[in-house]
Amino acid sequence: VDTLLALCREREIDLVVPTVDAELMPLARAIRRFLDAGIRLLLSDEAALARTLDKYALLETCKNGMQLARYALLDSDFDDSDWRYPFLVKPRTGAGSRGVVRIDSSEMLTTIPRDGLKLVQEYLPGEEYSVDCFVTFTGELLAAVPRLRLKTDSGIAVAGRTLHDDSLVEQSRRALSLTGNRYLANVQFRRDAEGNARLLEINPRASGALPLTVEAGVNTPRMALQHVEGNLEPGYREFRDIAVVRFWEERYIPVEAFDELPGKHWRGRPTSKSSTIPWPV
């Protein structure tokens, strides 16, 4: 935080947009220091983040206002005798699906510490959705673009499509209202065996697949900037249905051109006994 604040002052930056979960709470706690220096932070306040970044706290916050999948803390009091296998165990905090484990038997469950740092959640076999949202600082939802997550890699959608689903929009509105999130947010759902969409989590920041939402006609980062500058036009934003597939593209070029690429430093030493290819440092 100290380093970031010093850089903002040095470079005369007046708006910071945090994009990584681990950054959010430390910056929220220091928001007054940034404001005193004339620097805005585009993030929800500390209380809203506390209700959101902790997945158990999120479900507890929303349980009286939304229909949720079954959940519990994995602690010394947890009893799996009346749970149907499989179910999921996930960290209370974290991103990118790291640490999420599908538990298929009581034997598997014994390998996981019951320290209260993890959440048990009903396994949801249906389609998964992300809803990219923008909420004004007064709590008005001006954009909600549902996306079907057709394929994911490390928690980021690499194939998907936007779709119009009023139920997902309304559930996103309710979840964001209950938690108090503002500005950019991403609400995730998955359908249960009966086809009901259940809340998974809220990412109180820009999502990894946000370019699809922008391409669909709703540029929430631009809306956020306009909102901070005080010139955001009122009204709910509409979007079009569009799909995306992310892929690697291989390009073949002459060796001479390859050797001249800027910023490349090569060593001839192979990384293993079976390799004869020079790898970049």
C-alpha cells in the first residue's frame, strides 16, 4: 500500500482500479490515505468486501434473501452423515478455483483438516454463469450481463456466450444489494439438479472474461470511469448476445527474424537431458 501510494503521488495518478482479490482489502483499509492525497480507489468499502471475499460470510449474508445451495463450515462440528456425495470443499477465501476439491467419499474427507478455513457446499451439476455488473456508489444497478461459462481454465472462462436471463439479473441485483458491493462486480451462479441457479460467489472487481461483456455492448470499465468523473448517463444498459472462444495461435516465421525479436535473451543450455532446444531465460 505504501509503495502504491508513493507511485500514485510520483506519477500524478488520480484513480486506481484494483483487479486482484488479494489487493482489495488492504487498499480498502487505506482508502482514507488515498483520498487525502486526491486519489480515488475504484472498489467497495471494507465492510462490503468482508461480506464478499469470505465465501462463508457471503452465503451467511445472503441466506435470508436468496435460495442457496446447501453449505456448512468444515470444522470439528461438521457431520457428513446426512450429506449426499459428491460435494465440494473449497477455501473460504481464494480465486481461480484454487483449492477446490470434489469429495466423493467419507474416506476422502478424512484427508482434509477440519480447521474452519474451508467451506462444504452441495455439488451443483448444471451450467455455470457469470454476471458482469456495474453498480453506482448509491447502489443503483446500471448493467448486468449474464455469461454462460462453457469452458474454464484455472477459473477463467475460455469459451462462453452472453445470454438474456432475467432471473440471473434479478438474483445478481439482490446479492449485490445484500452485500453492499459497488462499481465493478462479477456474480457467479451454477444450476442444481432441478435447474435452479444457485449463488456461488461474488468477485468484487473486474472479471477475467470482461472483454466479452464489453464486446456485447456494455463497457463497464468506461462506465466506472465516467461515474467517477461525474458524467455517466443514467439508464440501464442493454447488450447483445455474442460468443467467444479463446485460443493460442501459432505463428511460423524465418529463423533470422526469430533471432532478431526484441527483448529475447537465449541460452544454449537445455532444460533436461532429453532436450536440445535452447530455451528463453
